[in-house]
Amino acid sequence: MSTVLDNIKCLANNEGIGITKLEEKIGASKGVLSRAIAKNSDIQAKWISKIVEIYPQYSCEWLIKNEGPMLKRTIDLQSESSDYNFSSHYKDLADSRKETIESLKKEIMYLEDKVAVYKKREE
């Protein structure tokens, strides 16, 4: 199978969608990509262009030539689209995890206090 078709399948998989859904998202007729994948045939450049337009977080070099990383770096994405501000996403994730850890620490302290009370009762 061609590199481009393999990478289109990989992109769809990474997005958690099937090829049919990807065809829908790029405005292609049903079967345009799936037939090309099944028959290992070429697709029109306009579909590759549309994929790059709709999914700017994916590297064009990776999609077409299979060179470099699949996803662009955060700094590149910020200049293209604020929708893909991964730095902000990771900060939110880190903050959320910090809150979870603090909550669990409080629960552990509460349970340790309860254990201490039960131990005193047993003495």
C-alpha cells in the first residue's frame, strides 16, 4: 500500500474515526478513500490538501512522504490555529491531576485518622 494511504489510515485511527467518517469530513464521496485503500490506487491531490486543511496538527511531510513526526510541534500549531493549543491542554491536565492528588491526600489523612481511632478503641 502507498505511504500516503497508510498514513491516511493511521491519521483516521489516531483521530478515532473510520475511513468513511474521514471521507465525510473532507467532503469526499463515500468510497473515495476506502476504494483507493482497498485497491492500493492513487487519490487526487485535492483530498490530501483537504485532509491537511482540516487536520492542521498533522505534519504534511509525514502524511505525504512519511518523514518526521506525525504531529506538528506545539509552537507550529499555535501559529496556525489556536484550536490546537496543546500547551494549554497539558497545563489543564496537569492542574487537574494536581487537584486529584490533593483530594486523595485529604482522603488518606481522613482514613488514617479513622484507623487511629479504631486502634485506640481496641486498646
